[in-house]
Amino acid sequence: MKSTGKVTGIVSNLVTVLTDGPVSQNEICYIDCEGTKLMAEVIKVNGKSAAVQVFESTRGLKNGNTVEFEDRMLEVSLGPGLLSSSYDGLQNDLTTMTGVFLKRGEYTDPLNHEKLWDFTPIAKPGDKVAAADWLGEVKEGWLPHKIMVPFSFKGEFTVKSIVPAGQYNIDTAVAVLTNAEGEDVNVTMVQKWPVKVAIKGYREKPRPSRIMETGVRVIDTLNPIAEGGTGFIPGPFGCGKTVLQHAIAKQGDAEVIVMAACGERANEVVEIFTEFPELIDPHTGRHLMERTTIICNTSNMPVAAREASVYTAMTICEYYRAMGMKVLLLADSTSRWAQALREMSNRMEELPGADAFPVDLSSIISSFYARAGMVVLNNGQTGSVTFIGTVSPAGGNLKEPVTESTKKAARCFYALEQNRADKKRYPAVNPIDSYSKYLEYPEIREYLSEKVTPGWVEMVEKTKNVIRKGRDAQEQINILGDDGVPMTYHELFWKSELVDFVILQQDAFDAIDSVTPMDRQEYMLRLVLDICDREFKFEDFEQCRNYFKELINILKQMNYSEFHGESFNKFQDQLNNLLSNGK
Ligand code: ADP
Ligand code: MG
């Protein structure tokens, strides 16, 4: 039953409506405004009065205007064609428009209904199926896109018929299923799902047990993220959050990438539209966009659309995970999303929590992060959503509510430091404050010792110790002066500089240095640790400094050259020479 109503009050985008029937929380409605229909979402119901959040400007809206409730929540359309598309938070197609913004009251269809897809059946008549089971497959780019029993289907069905292999559009009924009551239902290639509800339809969700390689050394070597894991990157403006996320998007070991770009200014998200389509996928040599969906919004978009965008992105991720794919979701920056939550809760005149964020900010963030994960599908195959979000705390204050709440929810923490960014030590990840809780999982430690080398986690611990000791030594040198400390302090400091320059610092814009495969990360770390294990006998600190500068120089060049090749061998010879000649 669809209800209707009349506008009784307007405060910016928050509109109160007197309803003539039942409406439910998060239900979608359309408000008539000077002939255009404005989309809105119910955010509070009190008797016959409903508060709705309009997704657009309410300019010209009057008391008494009619409202039609839809009896459905905000949904995303799921089907082939999502990849290589760019949408706003409400899944309006941004690529079919001239600018980044739509006219008020205008909504576009997210999927192409004419395009024909090469369909191959997987299920056959007589098969018993349930929600999320695979019925067939189309090639989306080069990825096998599964056509599934819609996630909203409850109970068991029998496949009555399925179309033969051939070309069909997304609205074709590719399968007819019979439910337990003997009724037939058609399944097309497109289904809808409410964005704020996690997609289920899998057997279990075990703890992550594998690493997702990113090619970024501060992540993979020092604090690896698990496939199906969660991480976050807090950092002040200009410290390299976006560059780091783009590097992970480009290089991460995932099949599908979803980028949720929540920008402060329009130019921050325009960046993604100009840069991303140009990027070449190092795994396939094709355009990265072929396996990417971009969800974008800016601060001048309405608050509800901004709030919805990360959910839309997550829902698309869960859809591809149900096909057994490795999906990577990157959101930049989740602080903009939290700001949208704050704006909404303030307008509702709810009792505010810290810094005027909603009282339940922590639980909203946690339940969002909890949607990531590795799952075992009903057919025994696995799929995963790995999620990394950035946080942009005002003034770099890591004690603010969004950072604190995210810290509780995410298992990896990559803290970008103003100080390192100022010194151009990129990626400016603080090696001591950052962490990966996955390193504590026995299954991850086992995986690393098998996949990389036995004793790897111990090597990583040792590396972090070198950095810590180097920091302490540096402090003493700063206080007491170069000549006021024993030689060993200089040696400790320079050993940590060696780790910093060779392992931590990585040029995101160099073709070779930007992505370091795991075997190379292991090789370089061994070289560096071997040097850190040596005891040198320097006569004075200048000799120590010059010696290490030379070492750093050679090792850095090795990062910039092909792993196996003439120049790499040449640098290795130089290194061996320097080491065997002592100082
Ligand atoms: P944020 O998103 O935190 O505001 P950006 O990601 O836009 O910051 O980075 C700001 C600038 O820092 C970049 O334009 C680039 O010049 C530099 N930078 C950041 N990371 C790297 C890196 N890994 N290698 C080289 N330059 C970097
Ligand atoms: Mg940025």
C-alpha cells in the first residue's frame, strides 16, 4: 500500500509531511515542487507526521504540496554495466551528462537497457536454487559477471526454464523460477537492493586469512592488509591520502575496484574523472576503468545524497563479492560522509554527541566497516570486499570523533604525518604509530611465512625496532648535539634512515618504484636488515653519515631499476663492494 501526504513544514532540506497512511523509516517518497518531483527519504516517523530528507534543493517548495510515498527504500540497480560507470550517490549516471551535476528533479537510469550481453547459462531446468545462486554468466569487459537469483528472493526455487546461450539485454527474463507455492517468477539480469542493508546470501563469513598485496611497501611489508580486511588512512590535507589510495586502487590485488569519492570541493572529485580513465591497469595492460565503478559526490550535493554514496558503493561491492570476486572499496574521504551524518542529525534537532556528530556515530561507522569481509558462498567459492577509507581530521587532530570511531572499526591504521609530508618523505605513513591487527592473526602469520618466507613476521618486527631505536637516537642527538653522543647513536640513527629511504619511501609516480611485488619487498628488506645487523667502527659521525648516504643511494637506485637485469646487478655489485671494503 502506497501512502500519500501533504507538506506541512520546510527547514532547508528537511521537510515535514502529514501522511494519510503508514510510512516506514528510510522509505523513499517524491514531493511535487513546481512540476518537478523531488526525491526524498523518510528519516523519522511520529504518528501521522513524517520527517523526510530531500535529496535536492527545496527552493520554491510550499506547504500543502503533495507527497507520494513509494513503499520501498533507497535502492541500487545491480546488473551488468556497473563497471566503467560513474555515478553520484543516488546512482545517477554521471557519464551520460554534460556536467557533473544533474538538473533538479532529473534522475538518470544507471544501466543501459538496450545493450546486448553475451549470456551463457550456468543453471539448468530442475535445479534447486536460492537467493544469490548463480543462474548464468555474461562477460562484462573480461570479467565473468554472474546473473544471480535476486537477493530479495526468500526460500527455495526450482529452475523451470532458462534461455539458451545468446545475446540479450538486461530486461530479458533469462530464467523462470518456480517457488514452493508453485508460482512462477521471472528473473532478468537486473535486480534492486536497498543500499543500507547488507547483502547476505553466503554460507559463512570467516576471518580473513590471506593478504591483499598492494605493491606499497609501507603497507605490504610493515602493516599488511588482509583480503576482506579493513583499513583507514587518516591525514591532514595535502599529506598524500588520495595519492596513496589511487596507488592501492591501481596496484591492489583485486578484480573489481569501487571508488567512493566524497570531495570537499568539486575539483577534488574532478581529479578522479580526469585521472582514472587514463590509468592503465598493471595487471592486464588495459584501462583500469574497465573494472572500476566510481561513486562521486561533492559538498554542494545535497546532504542525503552524500550520506547515501558510501552505502551505494558498498552495495555494489557486495554484489560483485556474491559472484566470487575480490573486490576493493576505497572511500576518500569518509569524513565528508560523517559530516553529512552530522548535518542530518543536527537538522533533526537530535541530542548531539561529541563535536555535534550523531550520538551513534561509532556504531554507524562500525556497522559500515563490518559489511566488508571475506565470504564463503553457497557453492563453496570465496569472494571478498576489502575496504580502505581515508579520514581527513581538521587540523590533523587524531582525537576527533570520526578518527576515533574509525579506529575502533578498522583493523589497519595508516597514519599520515604532516612532518613526513613536509619533508617529502612519501608515502608519509608514520611507521611507528601505524599498525595492522592482522599481523596478530595466527592464520595470517602462517600465510606470510608460507607465501613470503619463514620468519617474515619476526623480520618485520625487527625492522620496526630499527626505526624505533633510530628515533630515540635522533632525539638524543638533537638534544646533546652531534658530538655529545656516542658513535653508536649515529649508527642507530643512520640505520633507521636506511630503512626509511629504502623501504618506507616510495615514489608513486615512478613506473618501477611505485609497485613493489612481494618477492622484491622480501629481497630488499633482507638486504637492509643485513646491513642493520652489522656493527660498524666509524671514526667520526661524518664518516658514518657519508657511508650510509652512499649505501642509501645505491639501494634506492635498486628500487628504481628492474628487479632482474643489468642495472640491478650493477648496483648489487656496488653494494657488495662498499660492504666488503668496510667504511
Ligand atoms: P591529500 O589527499 O591527503 O590531500 P594528495 O594525495 O592529494 O593529498 O597528495 C598531495 C601531494 O603530495 C601530491 O600531489 C603529490 O605531489 C605528493 N605525494 C603524495 N604521495 C606521494 C608519493 N607516494 N610519491 C610522490 N609524491 C607524493
Ligand atoms: Mg585528497
